[in-house]
Amino acid sequence: MATNPKTFEGIYKEGKVELFETPDDVDEARVIVTFIPEGSVNIAERGIDESQAANLRARLQTFAEDWERPEMGAYDAL
């Protein structure tokens, strides 16, 4: 478990939270989710342009496919 609070961005979709990156040193931890209004995240302020954002979305799509597999439902009860 992490000893200090850490912040990771992600997206909430169809009842699940998907992180854009995974913390290396956290196996399990309590979380707080804050919903940000659509369009309020300025990717340019984070040093990401539209093509980089599209690339990131494409790379994260492989995680979504795994997460949607029926056997992953075992994690819903945790």
C-alpha cells in the first residue's frame, strides 16, 4: 500500500475507472474519485498534443479489451 497520497488521471466509463498510468508501488489502496466536467482538462497544459492524446487512447484500448473479459468480473466484488 502506498504510504503517501498519489494522484493518477483516468477515465470513468460504463461503471469502471480506467487509469491512464499504473502506479509501480501500489498493489492495493483506498481511492477517491473526482468527476471532472467534460472538456475541462486542458491536455496542452499537460504537454500533450492531439496526436499524442490519440496515440495514448489507442495504446490504452488494449487494456480495455482485457478488462471487459468475463473472467475479470471476479474483481468487481473486491
